[in-house]
Amino acid sequence: MLEGFDPIGNSRSGVRVSGLIAGSGPPVLLLHGYPQTKHMWHLVAPALAKHHTVVLGDLRGYGDSDKPEQTNDRSTYSKREMAADQHALMMSLGFEKYSVVGHDRGGRVAHRLGLDHPEAVERLAVLDIVPTLHMFDNVNRAMASSYFHWFFLALENGMPEALIRADPLTWLRSRFEGRNAGGRQIDPDAYQEYARCFTSPGGVEASTADYQSAATIDLDHDRADRDRDLSLRMPLLTLWGEQGYVGMNFDVVEVWKGYAAAVEGAAAQSDHYLAEETPEFVIAELTEFFHPLTATDGRRSS
């Protein structure tokens, strides 16, 4: 699915994250969402690699990256730790400055990357999210219904893991079914990759731990940033599916203006998985957004 991309990896604090790399030019890191892997970018990454060095990272707990056990303080899967993994990966490749694109959970990691490593992140794009703190501060019936999995997966009594492990493929299918506005369907080969990794040892538990951290320690970090008026300083592009929950319930650009200094955005004729349903739209928007970088010398060293 990603012919021409070479495998890469890096270890930080005993946790190894995996990825793929291809292309040359200004570096761009692409981060996937739940319950996916780096393969969600299979329609977008090759086009970007024509003008950029494209790095596809598997978040810790997902794909072929390590799946460490959650700690009592929920820090193992905090977006701060997940972002630090990806920053270390980019540094290991020799990229002191790079841009980031994140969808879904990867967008939340990208947001944290921009806050914790502003000296490194030149441009940032997030797909189909508004900030985690804003989501939790604006819970209503529509949010609780559409995003019920946020609250289910965040339970810390072992129930989510036990129920999902009883029939993981039914749960996995439920995350995709009915979330398409008439564009491309999820590629069967990509779905098989998601299934392989999700059902691997520790896959269910790690992804559940991600949501536990989002509802606890991530909010602590986000509130601390809000209290000290810390926001994103680099240009931010937000893309969303107009038929998805985010697009139908938020003024997405206006929300992000409360978290970033310079925001632009656009809606796709899609639901949540816009990089797979409307890849041409995503490619065009990202190409335009990253165009100012293509004149710089960002080629990766051998």
C-alpha cells in the first residue's frame, strides 16, 4: 500500500515507535487516529512525498509501535509522552524543524507537539478535531451520543477491555460503519492492517489507555496551559468533514482561534475519515498550506 516507503523506528525511555519514510524536501510528520495505523495515509502520503520528506509514525500503543502498560497516574499514554515519542523520532532522523499533520487521536498528539516543542514545529494541521479540553468542556447529548466511546473507553474498571476482547472485530467495524458521506470507502487492505494491529497482544488495552489518559492527565496538562495563556504559535490548518460530528456541531475555525494565533480551515464533503474518503481534497489543502516551505532546503541526509 505504501510502496517506496522505508521502515524506520526509534526508542525513547524504553518505548520503541515505528514508522515509514519516503520522499525529499521539507519534512512532514503524519500521525494517524483511532483505531488506525500509519496506513490510513496510503492515499495522501505518496502525493506529499513528491515535494516533502514524509514520515508516517505509529503512535505508541498503535500499529507496530510498542504497547507499554498504563501507569496509575495515566501518564504512559498522555499526549505529552506520545508527542515526545514522535519528536524524538524526527530528531533521530536529523530533522530539527518539521511540520505535523494529525487526524483524530493523532491530531491531539500533534496539538501537544506544537505546545511542547514549538521550536521544532513549523506548521501544524489537524483533521476533524477540536481541542480535547473544548470537547470535554462542551459535553451535551449530541457529543455523548456521537462520541460515547470517549466515556466508555475511559472507564478504568477493566470493562471496556473485557467486552472488546470478547469480539474485537465487531467493535472495530463499528468504528467505521455509517461514517461515510458518499466518498471512497475504507480500503480493504487498510482495514486488514487496522485489524491486525488492533487485535495484536496489548492492542486493545493500549488504545483504551489512550482514552483514559485523555480524560485525566491530558486535561490537567491542557488546563495548566490555559491558565498560563499558552497557545500554538505556528500557523494552523484545520480540516474537517462537513457530515461528521465535528463539522455539524462546531464552528471549527473559531474554536481553534481560542487555541492558536493563526488559523485557517476548510470543510471536506465527507464524514470523519476524510483522508481516506476525500484524499484529493486533503492533498490539495495540505499542498497549499505547506507551499511556503517547499522553497527551503529540507532534504534528509543519508
